[in-house]
Amino acid sequence: MKPLIIANWKMNPSNSKDAFDLAKAVVRGLEGVKADVVLCPPFVYVAQLLPSSNVFIGAQDCFWVQEGAYTGEVSPQMLKNLGCSYVIFGHSERKKLGETTEMTAKKTQAALLASLVPVVCIGEHIEEEMKSILKGIAPKDVSQIIFVYEPEWAISTQPHARPATPKEAQAAFKKMCSLLPKTTSLLYGGSVNSKDIKGFIEAGAQGALVGAASLDAQEFIQLAKNSISR
Ligand code: 13P
């Protein structure tokens, strides 16, 4: 199976030219590379970044209703209509802004209805978080969801951040796997770079959710290349 490398640009870069240039450099650098790559820019850049044959476009969040009177929200259907394929939910940075696991669960269901692939971040309370997400998902849809083990302390912008060790990631994957069908993809997120990606793949990750390292085109391209097992 091809590795899946997802770039979470967070609230970067600050203008659309830089966003376009970064995406263009990544698409170019990944020509012929046998990895699936997803770029998740801020909403305002989504429409301008068209997917290519191995670089998909995703969003960093969306609402749980498809259309209506919800000021400031963006719906899964709108993203789908723009050419998005993936959407990230449950990120610890959103949880700090008030997103609850119940909200993440509703968003995951709405994304599936719009045929987007939900990329759901799971932190320290693996069983509790996963059970509340899975509660509302039809068994046939569970393997459509991509779960990411992303402990908050491993995110590069946290004070004293350090990546999880492959051993820690493996222990988390084991817990996650026990609640999921065998066909579900698991990713690791938290300070991943081109040098440590291999260890996570060897620990059982199908790929990674990448923050800071995804803003540097060359580093990100190298990371995607290094995720391919030879
Ligand atoms: P870093 O790769 O910068 O640690 O960010 C991880 C992250 O939050 C991805 O969602």
C-alpha cells in the first residue's frame, strides 16, 4: 500500500502567492513518487489549489451541516464541490478553541455523507476519544476514516515538544487497532520530519500528518520520499 502523507499547513502562509508557490513546488517535486500526498491549506486557498494525479487537496476543518444559516461555517459539501478529498478533524489546536469530541464525531459523519475522507486526530485518551467518534459511524463506513495518533506534547510548536518514539507510536496503534477493522489506515503526527518518518512507518504507520515540515517544500518532498519502504 502507498504511504499517505498529509500536510497540515495550519494558518500558513500569509498570502495566496506563497500558498500557490509552495503547492506548485511540492507537486513538481513529487512527480513519479509513489506516495499519496494531501495538502491541507487554510480554507481561503482551497479553491486555488487544484488537485493533481498524486497530490490531493484537503481542508483543516468543516461544519457538520451541508447548507444553511450557520454564519462563518464551511460545509463538507462545499469542500467536495471544490475538489477537496480529505478533511482534518479533532486537532488538539481546535480542541483548545472549544471543539469537543461530540463535535468532532458529528463533523466526521457529515464529511462521510459528502464523500470526503475524514482524518481524525486522536490524543492521549485513545479509547475514550475513539469510542465517541465510532459510536455514530455505520460499521461499513469505519474503514473510510483515517485515524491519526497525534499526542499534543509531540506537536513542534508546544513548549518542550518531542516526537513520540516509534515504540510509543506502536503502543498507541495497538490500542487503536483493537477498536478498528483491519483495513483502517493509521497515521502518526507530531514533529515528523524527513529523518524520523521511517521509524514511524516501521512502527506500523501508513504515513504521517505533518505540520511545520510541510511548509518547507524540499523537506516535505524528502519526507514523502523517505516514507516509501524499499
Ligand atoms: P508538527 O509537525 O509541526 O509537530 O505539527 C503536527 C501537527 O499538528 C499536524 O497536525
